Amino acid sequence: MSYVFICIDFDRDYAIPMDKHKHAVSNIIKNESEEITKDPELSVSLKGTIESFNPLITYLNDNKVPTTFYHEARSLKLFNKLQQNSFSKLNQPFFEHGLHGYDHEDLTGEETGIKFSEDEEFELLQSAKKEIENLLSTEVHGFRAPYMKLSSNTIDILSKLEFTHDSSIYKQSEAGIFPYKINDDIIEFPVIKTPKESVMKGMYTYLWPLFEGKRSEEEVVKNYVQILKNSKDKNSYISINLHSWHFAYFISQNRYLTKTEIQKNVVAFTNLIDKLEEHGAMISTPTRWLEENNLF
């Protein structure tokens, strides 16, 4: 039996790094005035996340689907402010809540030209963790780095802040994989990328190709099912990774989708989950996996 983790990066609409900005800027806002882009709060668009939320959360809640949310603290805070009636739907016993930065920062500074000192990064992740824990009245144990980029200090900082696991590293595989210890305290749950020479043709297990029209729903379902069929090791896992806004925002066309288009994307996503369950997948979360395998 293989586990499947549904992992949703809950963040601003397509966060991009900008030169000399510590915080990310929503792609839709990147050409606005500097007065807007330099302000961490004004740099956030949540239109895609908000318009995707109800059809997505309705499916997850109605079916009690275990789901892991990696939250950007700023976006979660603003979502609570803008969508108070919907916010409570995130408080479910079958949801796990992790951290995805405060403002979707490039912790390495490679894209922005601004590097964080170890103390600055510690304070950033500490404040973001506290924000999420306070907003959702939960404990935060998992981390996914914005842009999947860890600094040389990040893992040690996660240890100091009492995280138990990270999911910021890609691993090439044609089948389900296992987590591994990345230091004495932190267990890494890598994200699968299939080899280019495989029948899955170098597919990342992020759903970008599906939502951007680069792979058909049929092909995406076929590829995930194939990874599942290749997974012979008991208790191995596959993660399905996506963004909270991607049901509603088309990156390559820089436009928001219609309600009909959003619903089509949500249905494609739910069909994928249904097919994997039909093939014997156990939907779970990283923390549940650690608990069931006596590693937490």
C-alpha cells in the first residue's frame, strides 16, 4: 500500500521574487508602481485563492480528505481578514497545517539579491510559525520553503523552532518513496520528479502542467496511477502538490479564469484523487505517516 499526501501551498497568486525586495510579489501586481510593490501587504493578490477556495474546500470537507496546507503567513492572515466566514472551514481534524514562509521569501537571496542573516531568518520563520499557530489554533510541525529553496541555515533553524519535518527537496523516482532524516531532528519528505526517460516524461508531482494546459487530465491521471502501480514498497508515499490559487489563475496567459473554468480544474483534481483511491492509495499527511510508523 502506498500513501498519497495532498499538499497545498496556500499563498499569494503566483508569488515571484523581485530584485531588492525581501517579500514576494503576486505576478499580477509586478508591473504596478514601486509604492505598491515595495509594500509586503499591497504586493499580495488573493483573488485566485479566494475564488478557488469554496469549490476546493467543499470537496475536501465533504469527503473528509486528509490534506496538508503549507501556509504563507501573510496570505493566511489576509485571507482571514477578507474571508472570515470561510476561514473556519480550514479548522478540520483531518487537515494538517505547515509553514511556507511569511511573505514567500527567497531564503537564499539568489533571485532578489538580498540574503537573510541566520538571526533574520530565525526571526522570520519564528514569527510566521506563531502567526499560523495563533490563526488556526494548531501546532505547526512541517515546512516547505518558498520556491523550494532552503538556505544553508534553514534546516538548523527548523530544528531550533521544533519543526519535525520538511518538504522542500525534489527526488527523482518512478515510484513511491520514503522520507529520510536530514539532521538529528528533521525528517525530509521529498517531492517526486519522474525521470525524463520514464513513461511519465520528467513529470513533477506539482499540478502546474494540468492547470496550464500542458498535459491533459487523462495523461496526468495515467502518470500518477503509473507511479502508484510502480510503488511496491509498503508504506512508501507519493505527494500531489498544488497551489491554492492555481485553480483560478492561468500563469502563461496572466489571467483569472471563469467560474466554469475553475470548476473544471477542481473536477480534474478530484477525479485524480478518486482514481488513486480506486487503485488502493491511502490518503494521508506527513504527520500521520510519522505517527503510524512510530517516528513522531
